[in-house]
Amino acid sequence: MTANALVLAGYGLNCEEETLHAFEYAGLKGSIRHINDVIENPKELDNAQILAIPGGFSYGDDTGAGNAYAQKIKLALWDKLQDFIARDTLTIGICNGCQITANLGLVPAFDKNYGERLVAVTHNLTARYQCRWIDLKITNNSPWLDGVETMHIPVAHGEGRFMMSDDTLEKLKKDGHIAAVYTKDGEPANGEFPYNPNGSVADIAAITDKTGRILTLMPHPERGMFTWQRDDYMEAKDKAQREGKTLPETADGILLFQNAARYFEVAQKKTA
Amino acid sequence: MATRIEVLAPPEDGRGKTLEKALKKQGKDVKIRVVDVYSSEHAMANDEKFVTSLVNPVTQKANDLPKDFDWALEIGFLPGVTDNIGHTTSELLALAGADNDNECYSSRLYLIKGDLSQSDIERLSESLSNTLIQRVSIKTAGEFNADGGMETVIPKVHLDNKGVVADDVDLNVSDEELEIIGNQGIADSDGSRRGPLGMSLLYMQAVRDYFAKEARPAKDIELETIAQTWSEHCKHTIFASPIDDVKDGLYKGYIKRATKEIREAKGENDICVSVFSDNAGGIIFDDEYLITDKVETHNSPSALDPFGGAITGIVGVNRDCIGFGQGAKPVINRYGFCLADPRTSPEYYRDSAKTTPVLPPETIMKGVVEGVEAGGNQSGIPTPQGFVTFDDRFVGKPLVFVGTIGLIPRTINGKPGHEKKANAGDKIVVAGGRVGRDGIHGATFSSVALDEGSPATAVQIGDPITQKKMSDAIIKEIRDLGLYTAITDNGAGGMSSSIGEMAEQSGGFHVELEKVPLKYPGMAPWEIWISESQERMTMAVPPENTDELIALLAKRGVEATVVGTYTDDERAKITYHGEIIMDMEMDFLHDGNPETPLTTTFTRGGEKEPNLPAPTDHEQTLHDMLGRLNICSKEFISTQYDHNVQGSAVLGPLQGPGRVYAESSITKPVLTSEKGVVLSQGLFPLYSDIDTGAMAAAGVDLSVRNAVAAGVDLNQLALLDNFCWCSSDEPERLGQLKRAVEAIYEIAVKYETPFISGKDSMFNDFKGFDKDGKQVKISAPPTLLASSIGVIPNVDRAISLAPKAVGDLVYLLGETKDELGASEYYDLHGKLGNNVPETDSHQNLRLYKLYGRASRDKLIASAYALNFGGLGVALAKKAIAGQMGMDIDLSAIDLPHEKALYSESTGRILVTVAPQNKAKFEKNFKGFEHCTHIGHIAYGNRLNIQNVLKADIEKLDEAYKKPLREY
């Protein structure tokens, strides 16, 4: 039996279809579930091994991106979600999902204290929505990022700037919670726009909980999972044609979803 | 007791920092703290659980404002204006345990520290607000402290309309009085008028005669309904009326006829499935899906409230997509803006007393850009393609184009997905937002002061999230259950249009108006019926399905209500609390408007061709050309618009490593299919100053040529026409219109590219006063926007504009003629000239077919369809996009250098070809006399045009990107 991915939807989340496609392409089963249906039937979480909160504009970013959707989960689904993450499961929050998971306190959750809000993901320093391709360096060993060193994928957000207290930042660094940073020419972008597209502190693009099983990231791996999605596809295609080569079908973004698939294959083998 | 919650953002907040930066540029050194304010009268609003839910404890604080500031500036909404943040806050209050009918309101407070005068603060507040829809409150720190802070404002609507009923209107009056009713509206009991019906005397007489026959007075709601239904906006009377010797009118006589002839000529290769009959046009995507397309304008509202006008426009055209056939999924948005120079501040007023100035061009530009951004991004629809065109005559009436492409299965529940029919007996169900006074008599808005009793009726603000919930529920869940038989959107005219149109399928309707859910009590029946409140769809639902449909929508947080029944008694009937307030023949309502034949005249414009000296410094001239607003980069828009949501972007708005703003895009709307959708647009408003025929033909040609250059086959391409005209009651303007329509008929038939949808906006004139109080009329140049949509069999055939490799050969395809009339080059020199580009559709067709073969054989490495600024600009854009040098020789073009470089002759494509494909490429174009080898891609960082210029690419890049970079 392959693992089952539950992709949340509703209230303005909008990347659920391409996110599900990524899981399915990686060989996982999955379904898109409206948050109200999960609240009505929380058992759906028990039947899932992977929870994905995809990108979007839940509640129009009103009262802070991801805030209202997180409030809804917290009030209606929190206990069930606790049970879910206590099991050997994987959770990913992408973009709006990142803002929601941060507001839920699923990350960084120092000392497994899930539910404490310690990082804010807030208005870009430019106060502008930014849709552009960026480069990431992977900096921890979350199972989602196993074997991944760098990624070229896009961001698209108005509120992607990680902010937190100095203490929290220190602890994130020390305990290896920072999963990915924005880079320029392979080195941390050091806040330089547009390499760091939002002014995020310490160039943070992604963080995890202590286990690494909960990954929250602002960039969109599902929009950079195929070669044809890449911003340099035209150049790459032309080069391949001249050299008589065939381009690989997939690009960096798919690795996360393939890692999720592999995680459960391994887990299954262990239990077998 | 009202509660006010103030949430303080951190000092580093991006919104505050950006404002500080902007003020710094004006020499003002300030510190700004941003405070998000929420207000409510609900008893639970000071509940701690609710307050906590509004605050991010990591960065924010509630009700704990700093003391260290000099000015407090608060901006909130006026009563009745859509407040999306307030709406979400209400949902949070409900989550915290309050009932669902609570109301919350949002505002934003800026605490400003710095040396600013009262007038500085007022100027800042003007740049941050629009008094048409917003209230502003300013206090000094002293006042703030003395008052104990800002006032708690609850912008609730109170309408003093208790017990309103439909009024009788006496039409047995003189022609003079009829004319006054048509022009100024129905008189209220106090003698004041309700706002224009926009009906001519001829129309008013037809209405009088109808009610004489019915032997009863007309009700106000009946008159308002007829006015809506017969309006230019809904009926397109100018395109429908006989004009000169064209009895069928321009629409049937040219545009619809072109499509009919093309479809017949193409026979079984016809790509059209649904044309001109639905909310959008539909063509074949593949065996499983159709793609639909619709482009709308939202010009007048955008002049008054640029943000509100644009966001309402984009979410409105999304609904055209959702309302296509049984419901199409929006998969791509596109945009286009025609604006005045944002760096200028022309002084014009709407009134002779000079109290209501027109908005500054910069404010309009920022507002419309933001409106499309908010609407598109929040709806999760990618926006990869668009344009901005500038001319000072767009100062009072900007043109705002918005388009949506949809995807719909060809078969749904065993029936064709594009077909629908409301049957007699089906219930009328309206889903989505509630009805308020929004958009009533929107077009007639003037400088009436807004207060609590008169909510901002003309201005609407879209609510993308309410619509997204409804769209997802309908398109992704309910549609495929087959619960409704027909669906359409509520746009202009609100329910009077949507129900009226659907009832034509069944043969009548009966609406029980008291069942319509309202935003606030006290609305008159006619207001409810014609309100343009947004985010509503109307469905025809068999009675046995209504409960299930309404329950499913409720589960998704969407309100839906049965408001009546479709009938087949040929009557348009409304009751209100049991009383009949409308009962008219359907035939009269829809076809009772008298024909008004039009006559035209036409005079070609233009001046003598100027005799300009050759530029002394060609490099500087090229810089000047690249920096012109119609040519320079609009990257600041592209990066704000989410262009890769849905994971479908193949070829985006910025192409090549040098990020050149492109005119076409390619999208893969079905992730599992290799096919792509190619989009482009073309328009040349300036050419109308010489010849509207040349203007229209050039627009169509460019929209086709851009798409062909990107790799689509001509026979897979369809067109949309959007006419934005001016003064369309003048024979000369109508003559210009007729000439443009004739031109696009000719070119579309030649290319065999059918029109599948279109729209017109006929009175883009600003009538007001200049700085001396003198009356002025500024007419937007007659403009046709041509939009193309096509299907490419595999996205690996996509061709971008950026050159790919050093050593590649550069060819110019098509003929360069002495055609600089109304060109960017002449305009740079303040000239108009006479030789406007004439489009040779016969020659172009040959080229596009040959090009199609070369692109199918993958012989072309890059391609750019020449437009504003001609070959010179095209060469520079290619060098910038590829960040590669070029060596070019113009000697094959038999014109002076500046004409060779800046002629805007249509039908030309600049391509690069890999050396190994040279022989094949040249063989492909054998016999075509205008395939000219003009140079190659070179090492180094220079664009080198022999005997003309050697330009640094870095400098070209700067000239191209600088003008609008900081917006």
C-alpha cells in the first residue's frame, strides 16, 4: 500500500491541484479535501500519512496571511492534528500553507511544544507581491529534503518575510531548524533583493520542526517540478536540441515529493 | 457599545518601511508605525479569544500604541463600501463563538513621527486614500492624546426607506417630460431625480406606447429594467443598428459574418465550438477539453476608483468564464491598460467649481495595476500576459482591459459542456454575495457628496475570496453532479440581466423579490433588481435539486437562495411580498427597442510627412526610443502578478536572461497534456489619428503575428475584438468605426482567424473643466484591442524572443516600407506624419504559413514580432533579452537608416537561426522575397549596426528598464 496524501483546500487556498499532481507523479496516492469536510469527518486525517497545506490566499490574507485559516484549524481540528503529527507522518506547508503552519505553531515547536507561535511570516520588505525564480541552499536534513543540496524554484507571495525574536533565531540556527536559505551565486543572499525576495531574516526560506517531518517553506516546489515549468526552459530546450540531447522531464521541485514517497517506502520496509 | 481593536505592526513592517522610503524621496525623513484597526458593535467583539485571533504575538501587539509620534492618520471605508478585511474579521468573530450575522469593519491607522506640516499630511493622505470610497481622519499627537485616541467609527448603512414599494410612473406626459425622464431619471416624491435611464426620446415613446396598450401606468422597476436591457452596455445598439447601407449593422454585417464565412471555409478543420452566444467564446483544446476566452473593459469605474474598478473588472470577467456553458474553470487572466503618462500631473476637474479633480495618472496606474493584482492573485489564476499603452488622451478615461481564459470538458454528464438551457419550472437560484446598493446607476456617478445615507452606489470593490469559494464549489464540485440546467453570471444590470437573459431560454420568469438576501434593509424593489453587487451567479435548478445544491454550497461557506421560477408564459414577472410590481411581455423587454439607423462620414487624418534630419547620434536616439513609455519594460507589473500559479506557465511575461517584457505567453492548462495555450494582443491607438482602418488592421495583425511567432499554427488561432470608441453619436466617429470594422473583417477572413467573442465601450470621452474652469472634452483615441488565443500541439514547439547562441544568424522576415506615420519615432519628434503602416494581409498570410512550417520543423531559435519602434527596438530588445552581442547590416533595406530602424511596417518578424539550420531555413522561405539575412549574434556586449551605431547592451538595458522601474 502506498502512502496517502491529504491536500487541504477551501477558503481561498488555490494550489491544491498542482500539489496533488506532484504527489501523484511521485507515485503517492492522494486526495484534495475541503477543510470543512475534514472538520466534519476528522477520521480522514487518521487515514493519511502525509498532510499538505498548499499555497493560496486563504481569507484573502486578511488579518495577516494564513492567520484566519490557522484560527479555523486551531479551533476545529487541533486535537486531531496533534494526533496526526504524533504519528510517523509527514507534513508540508507551501507558501500560504507555510504561513498557516507557522501561525499554528507547527514549526519550529521547540521541545515538541506544538502550538506555540514563535515565527511570523509577514509583509515583504518591498510591500509588494513578488513572483520570481529564486535559488535555495538546503541547510538541514529533513526527510523532505533528503539528498537535495540546492533548488531553483519560484516564489510568489506578498507576505513571505520570516520574522522572529533574536532568541528564537539563535535557537533555530543552533538546533538545525532552518531548512533552506535564499542564495546569490551559491552563497546566502545576505538580505539582498531580489535574491532574497522578501527581506526574510537570515535569508530563511524554509524551516522544520525538530523531527524534520514538518516542513514549511515559502517557495513553490510544485511550480518547479518539471523542466518545462522552469524560467530557463526555452534556453535549455534550445541547447538540448543543438546537442541532440533530450531534456530530463523533471526539475528540482519534484525531489521533495519523491522524498516523501521514498520515506514511506523505507518505513514500510522497516516494519515489514 | 462599539469595540475598537488596534493591532500594532512591528517597526520593521514592510508597509511602513516602503512608505518611509517613498517619503524620503520627497525629502521627508519620517518613521511610520502601521496599525490595523478592527471595529464592531457586536457584544462579543471584546472577547479575549477574538482579540487574540487578530494578533500575531511574534510581531504584533493589541491595544498598546506607542506614544512617540507627531501625527495620526486613519483611513477607513465609507458606509456600504465592500470591506473584505472586515468580512474576514466577521468570520473570525463567528469562529470565536458569535452568531454569523455579526458585522466587523476594518481601517488602517498610521502613526507618523517626523517634521511634517498639516499640508504634508493631507498630501500623504490623498496618496493613500480615495475619498469616494474612504473616510480619512487626521489628528496631531496633541489632539490624539486629548481625545484619548481616534474615534471608533462604525460605517453601517442606514437607509430611510422603510416600507418602500414600487412606484407608478406616469408616462402620459409631453415629449419634453419624457425626454427629461430618459435623461435624468424617474422623479421621487420630493422632485429629485433618481439618475439617468439613458433612454432616448424614441425609446421613451416606445415604452409609453407599450404601457398605453397594457392600459396601466408603468412601475418604476419596469422602466429601470427596460433601461438596463436596452442600454448600449447590454444591447450594443450601435453595433446592432443599420449603418449607412449596411442593413444588418456592423456586428452581424461584418464581425459575425467573418466568423461564419471562416468556419464554412475551414469545414471540418473548424476550431470554433461556441461563438458570440455565451458569456465567452469557446474553441477546441483537445479531444477532452474546450478553452474559452473573454475580454472585458472596465473603464468608467476605473477612472473614479482605479483599484475598485480594476479588481471588479477582473473578478467580473472571471465570472464570465465560470458562467460559460455549464461552467468553465478560470485558468489564465490577462490585462491591458491604456493610461496617461504617470510622470505628469495634468489639471482637470469634473465640475466647473473645480472641487473634484481627476485622479493623477500615477494614482490611476498604481490603482489599476493593484486591482488586477489583488483580483487575479487572490483567485489563484495566473496572469502571464498583458500590455500597457500610454497616450495623454487617456487622462480622464483610462481604458482597462481584463480577460479570462477558461477550461471546460467537452462532455459533462453525457451532454456537451458548452450547452445549457433553463427550462420552464426550473427554480431561479442566486448564489454568492448579498445585494446592496452597489453599482446602481454606476455610469451616472457625479460629485454627489457621500454620507451615511447615500452609500457609495456607483463604486464597487470586488471580493475575490467570496467568489473563489463560490467558483471552487461550482466548478470543482457541483457542476459535475448535474444539479443545474443553466448558469450565468451577474454583471451589468445584476439580476435584471442575468435572469432576463436566462428566461429567454425557457420563455419567461417569475421572481419573488423579497426572497433576495440583502446586505442591509431598506432597499427599494427596483434597486434590488438592478443592483450590480458582485460575486453572484444565477442558476436554473430543477425543483428536486434545489435543496441539495443549496446545502452543498452552504458547506463551502456560500449562500444560495431560491428567488423565483423560470416559466414559459412569455411574461417577465416580479412580485414583492405578493404584490405584482412587474409584468411585461418578454418580447417587448428584449426586442421592443426601436431601430435607430445610423449614418456616417469619414475623413482621413494625418499631416504632411515631416522632413526630419537624420539623427546625429544614433545610439542616443535608440536610448530615447527604448525609454519611451510604449516601449520600455513593464517588469514591475509582471513580478507583482502571479504568473505561475496552477503550475502551468511555460513561457512567461519576462523572457530570456535579460528579462524582456514579452507580448505573448504560453500556458499548459492541463498538466497531463502536452498542449499549450498561446495568448497575445495587439493595439495601436495612435494610428487612429491618421486612419482607424490602419489602426484596426495593425492590431489584428500584431495579435496574430505575435502568436504565430511564438509557435502556434495560424489555423489553430482565434480572435477577440474589443472596441473602445469615443463620441459614438457623431457621424465622423461612426465613420471611423465602420472603417475599422471593415478592415478587421477583411484581415480576419484573409487569415481565416475567426472572432469568437467581443465587446464594445462606445463613449470613452471625458467631459470636464481645465485649470481655468474652461469646459473641455478629451476623447480617448478610437482603439481596437485584438486578442488572440491559439493551441500549440506540444509546448516544446514554443519559441521565445531571446536569442540563444553566439553565431546564430539574424533574419528579418517581411518588408520594411517607408511607414512612420503615427509611429513612436515621429512622436518622439512631435510629428504625426501621414504614412501610417498599411497591413498587406495577402503578403502576411504567405509569410505566416511559411513561418509555421519552419517553426514546426524547429528551425527557429528565437523570434520577435516587430511592433512599436520597429526594427531598431526589436534588435535592442533581442540583445537585452539574450544578453548577447549582435552584428547587423542594414544595407539590404533600401531606406535611410532611421527609417529602416524605426518604420513600423506590420507583418514583420525578426528571427535567429542556428548556423546548422541555415540551408533548411533558407530553402523553407525560397520564393518569399522578404526573407533578409541581416547579421548574426556575436560575442561581446554590443549591438553593432554597421555604419550606424555601436551600443553597449548594458546601457540599452538601463534605457529600457529605467523609466518605470520605481513604480
